[in-house]
Amino acid sequence: MSQTEHFYQVDLSWLAGKEGQLSSGTLPPIMASSPPEFNGKDGIWTPEHLFLASINSCFMLTFLAIAEISKLEFISFNCQANGKLERPAGAKTFEFTEVTLTPKVVLKNIEDKTKTEKILEKSERNCFISNSIKCAIKLVAEISTGS
């Protein structure tokens, strides 16, 4: 019988100013701050970056699982996530209103292009992080061969 609930914990300790340290068990700690445009420090991970990283890494892991099941042979996978943070008309706070994922897949065989497109689309639909947020996720894929 498989478990249907999973729980995760992340701890945050404020250090000074607008900086804190994220930790979770044996994982390496991550410094966090607000972005410079919100009076934070440059060069430190922000909630905005971590939000996009969550979506991007979940999308990749979902792609890898579906690609394995589908026996898709590929040479490389890279993906860029771009998010639009704005205060919509009438809103009191900022929110992400759009995230665009731009995966680039290099295939062993160009004959797998249509199959790869379907796997990418299925990966976006089945990514549980994407399914847990309210902004739209756009997928703009680039598929090529290594030859």
C-alpha cells in the first residue's frame, strides 16, 4: 500500500537585515534575502528565485520519469524558468502571474521529436508543483539532435 501523504520541513533563521538561512535536516543551508528591487542583497537566493527553482526542478524530474517510462533516448536536458511578478490591477500585493518554462532537449534520434513534445507537455501537466500554484505555466520547448 503506497502512502498518499508526504510531509516536508524547511527551517528559516533570521540573521540580520533582510537575510536569513534556510535549512532542512542534512541538506546544505541556503542563504536567503529579498531581491535588490525590494531592498535586499544581490547575490543571495530570494523567495522569487526559489519559487521558480521549485517549478523548474519538479518539471525536470517529472520529465525524467516520463521519459524513462517512455524509453526516450536523449543526450541532454536543460530548462530555463522565467517568472513575471507584478501587482495586478486592484490587487493589494505582488504575485507571480506567469511562468514560462523553456526546456531544451537534445535527442539521439530526430524521429523522437513528436514523442518528446508529448512527453514535455505531459510533464508540465503532471508536475505537482505547477499544479499547486495559481499562475499560468507556459511551455516553450526546443528539441534538436546531437548530430
